[in-house]
Amino acid sequence: MLDLHRPESTSKNWKLESETNIEFEEILYTYSLETPKKHENILSQKRNKNAISHGHISYCSSEIDTLCSLMSGKMDFPEYLAGSFINLTGKNEIDLQREYQDDNFFVSSSRLISKVDKELDAQAASKVKKLHSTQWILNQKKPTEKKNLQQEFNRLATRWKSETESLSSVKKKTTHPDYLKIIEMGSEVIPIILQSLLKEPDHWFVALNKISSENPISYGASFQEAVIGWLQWGQRKGFFLT
Amino acid sequence: MSEQLIHLELRYSSLSSNYYKKTSNRTSEYNCVAYSADDLDRPWWPVPYQAPYYWPIENKEEDESLDEFIEAFSFLGFACCNDGNLEKGFRKIAIFLDEDGMPAHMAKQLPDGNWSSKCGDLEDIEHALQSLQGKPSAKEGYGDIIKFMKIAN
């Protein structure tokens, strides 16, 4: 039995407009990893991929698949799922072997499981004390909102690029009204920015820094090194990149 | 005939009536200031942002003035001079000032007396000095007034 400290918990009912119209209750917990032994327990539990979950504590891969499928079917796999779990109350008739995709994201169940393992290993190795807050989790956008977010980003980024690409001033680029609006979109836009950075490297470093309050790039790094550094940062944070 | 860069001519109309020639494809990896300092790996600008943005001297106050540019390039060995004429034994750089008197662009002199610029995140071009000279508000060029500095070859 895992001994998890639960500083926060909440629940939320989701009603999905899918073919099966499944309703389920999602219970999300955050917890602290306090000792190496507990890390081992968690990893061991997670790797029991055939586990059937009836209780409230499970790292069964099928639940993670289901959560991803149900929550959006289109959502980038977020880091927090490695430490959260759900209690299904509705019928679970989702094909766990299905693959799902959206504009930016395509992943099979096996890759997802592999990702979960990496997330947990990374958490254990880095001695993460606490995962994202439950409020952060609940603030994540639903699929339709995410699509709108992508469209809004595209609209703002296109105009920003058009109006600043001939300028040399980094300050004028990064204080352009459209650039600031993208920053104001908050953490939800980070995967979209990273995807854009991967496809077409541009001046997104300041935006990523402002939104995440992190700076993984050493001073003196080249532009290419900064691009790679931020993409690696994104991978460590659990953002899928195709 | 060299490739015509319509997107640049629309932004800087002085180009359409003066000499220029494309010398590289567009990239965001460096800007005109870095290019003038022969650094093609990172953009230079006097802002205390994180890497890859670079400035050769400490700049805690986000000073983007001409004095700041002169101080930075003096640190690299350049000295102010009066004009952009070709001078034997020296290489020159030009700092274009916008209508507010703030640096907006830099170019470096080529051995034949022509100039070479990186246009923001767009192409590098070889050009006459006046090809990028003009009022930014009128979409003529990067700036009317140009300050020059030189360094011994």
C-alpha cells in the first residue's frame, strides 16, 4: 500500500460529447515524494501494467490511457498525469489500443506508457517534492478551447512575425502587442509555442521564460543551442513534440 | 540580375531605387548587430534578457541608446569616425538611427566600399549605404541619420 501524502484533492465531473457519452468522476491528488523507498514503490506499482484498479490509488496504464482518451482524446500527455489518478464511475468501453491525434500530436498507447515511465523516473531522479497543484490541472483547457487557443496563437504569431521580422531590436520584437498577448495566454500556450519553435525557430525564448518563470539556457548560448535547450526543457516537462 | 526581394523593398522603399544584392537566406539566428561584429550564432541587443540574446558589456538598465552601442563597440576595439568613406587599413560599421534617435540597424563595410547588412530576421544583403537610409515611419529605410565607427584591419 502506498503511503501518499495528500496536501490537496478535488474532484470534477466531466461529461464528454463522445460517441459513447461516458460520464465519469475524476479525482486528482497531488502528493509529495518523501523518501527514495516511496519512489521505488511508485515505480513498481506503475510498471504493473496489467493491474486492475478498483480503488482510489492506481497507476494502471489503462487508466492513464482512458484519462487521456476521455479528457480530450486529443490532449498532449501532461506531466501531472504521472502523479494523478482517476476513479471511473461510468462505463469504460474505450478501446485502450486506439491511437489518437490532433493537429500537433500523435501517440500510440505504447509510447504513452513509455512516456509515463520516463516521467516517473525523472521525478524520482530529480527528487521532485510536489507535482503541479490540482488547480493547475483543472485549469487545463478542454479540446475545443485548445483548438481555439491554437487558432488564436496562429493569428497573433503570424501578425507579430509580419510586423517585426525586419526589425533588429529584440525589445521591439518581444514587446510587440501580439507577442504580449501570447504571453498573457499563460501556461496553456507553452506546448503550442514549443511546437512552433520546433517547426520554425523564432524568438519565443522570452515568452517561454515569462510564462514559465524558468530559464534553462546558459548565458552565451547560441540561438540553436537555445532552441534545443527549450525543446529539451519541454520534453522534461512532459510536453509532447511531434 | 540578382534576386529581387519584394518583401524588403515594400518595407524599405530606398532599396528599390538603389543597389542591393541578396547574399544569404533568411534566418533568426543572428541580427544586424551580431552580423556587424561577425557573430553569426546569436542575436545581439542591449537587453538583459536570457540567452541567446547577447551584449558584450554589462547592461542592467536596458539602455538602448546610441551611447550604449558606441560603448559596446568601443569595447570591441572600434572608434568613432566622421564618415563611411572607404579608408585603407580600416573596416567601418554604420549605426542607423530612427526618428527618435535610437539605434535601429547596423551595417558593416565591405572591402570594395559597399556595405553588408542582416535585415532583422530576413536576408543578408550587400547594398549601397543609402539603400537602407530613410525615414522608418515612411517605410523608406531603417533611419535617416547614420553614425560611423571604424577598426583597424
